[in-house]
Amino acid sequence: MISQDMSSPLEAPVCRRCGMCCLRGGPTLMVEDTPRLVGGALTLESLVCLRVGEWARDDARGELRPLEKEHIKVAGLGGQAHPWRCRYYRDGSGCAIYAQRPVQCSALFCMDTAPLETLLGSEPLLDRAGALKALAGEAQLPGFPDLNAGTHALLPDLMAAHEEQSPVTPVLEAAARLGFTPRGTQGHGEGVEEGEERQGLLGDLSEAVRADAAFRQLCVERAGVPAALLPFLLGRPLQDLLAEVGLRPTSSATGEN
């Protein structure tokens, strides 16, 4: 937590820029952050889309819930300790883009979350369609100067086609029917036991994972989309989302915790 200088108890708490909020996770982008994308302060390879239906923490309710709207987040760096650590945070020096940091970062203060709550309740989130529309008129896609114009123009259609073919919600709902949900959520470990229904669900999930992976491969090999752009454009692979809840469907339609 950010410490408070208690030498004068009447003083308002002051952010010490300890970095804990950056270590715990990067921000979600708002529509107000669009100029930061167009100007190149934020580039698409640094972002990941969390799609509708993905499990995410609802801080207002203090629980994990499926997302009702897509979120574009600054991608984490992975690792065990702080997997969502903001990639723009630098040990010892702080935020590498502080002057152009996202609006959520400007509003966040861990000792008084009211400004952030007000922002989240009053301002719209940025989604992929809005981001791509704002970048459509740019001669070069920030972060991808070698991307040809044809591929650039194709990105919204690829995103829409993938969303139609490989949505998240039915996949994670099927996993939940099998008892695969995040720990601490309702239904965790309680689902369809053995039998044809279970095998059918596992088979459907295996096919969904294969279709998602094939689409991503085609985007790279046929459409010329850089692999580094896929987490933003298509979100995280269905295989990874299922692994997060302990399910790894295979071609033999088996799963494991």
C-alpha cells in the first residue's frame, strides 16, 4: 500500500509513487485514452483485449464475474508474483509514460478510490472497434510501421469474423457446466460428471480451441497480421482461458484440473 506521512495528522494522504498499483495490474483504457493510441504513446502490441464472457474481478462487488463489456488493458508481463504487472512500470524510476499515462492511472489513488470509481461510472470504456476506427486514417499503425495498408484495412473485419466464430461466453459457460470455474466462484468443482453429456461438452470445447487456434494462424500466415498484434485484435486464446479455470481439452476430449 502507499504509505502516508503521519507527522501531521491533518495533512491529506499523498501518493508516494511506490508502484504497488502498477505491480498489481495495468489500467483499462477509456475512450479518453484514444489520443494516446493515435499519438503512439500506447501501441497495440502493448495491449490485450479481455472479451465479453471472460472471468475478471469486479472490485465493486469484490468477486469474480464474467465481463459484460470488453476491456482493453495494458498487457501484463506474466510471471508468478505479479502476472498483470504493467509493462510501462520501471523499477526505481516509475512509469515510463507518466506524462501520457492512461486516464485510469491519473484517477487511481489507493487511499481514496472515489475519483476512480467516479471515472468508471461516468466515462465509457474504449473497445477494439473504437480503437481501430480512430487508427483507420493513420498512414502507419503505431508500433507496426511495416504493416501494409491492405492488412491495416482488414483488421476490423478479421476482429468481427473471429468474434462471430470464436466467442468466449459459450466456451466458458460450457466449462462452467463441467465444474471448471475460478476458485472461489459458485459452481467451482461441481458439474456434469461422467457420461455422454460430459464427453460431448469436452469434444465441443476441443473443437472450439482448434478453430480459434486455426483462425489465429491464418491471420498471421495468410493475412499478414503480426503475431504481436493478436492479443489486442483477437484477445487471448481460448486454450489459455480454459487453462485458467483448470481445463485443458485435447483431441481425445479429456480434461484435467
